[in-house]
Amino acid sequence: MSKVCDICGKSPVSGNSISHAHNVNLRKFKPNLRSVKENGVSKTICMKCLKTASKVR
């Protein structure tokens, strides 16, 4: 499963995890992806796109 949304193109972003003592560690912010079948074709869609698509229908 890819880590990119097929509709909006949202992908993992890197950033920093900072503790109370200000120790800095690298981390990744991953999108909340779900695989959905649409007309027999499976797509990888983030939850934001899935929520807006359900409102339009």
C-alpha cells in the first residue's frame, strides 16, 4: 500500500519530536490512509478526502 493519497496527494512529512528537556529527535507525520474500492478499482484515500466524499454523495 502506498503512503500517498490518490486524490489530494498528501504524503508523509518529516519533523521533530521535542521533549520537555528540549531533546530533539526526528519523526515522521504519516497521513491517515484507508484503501477503498470504487467501481471495482481500489484507491488509497486519506480520511479527510473520504469524509468530504461522503458528504457530496
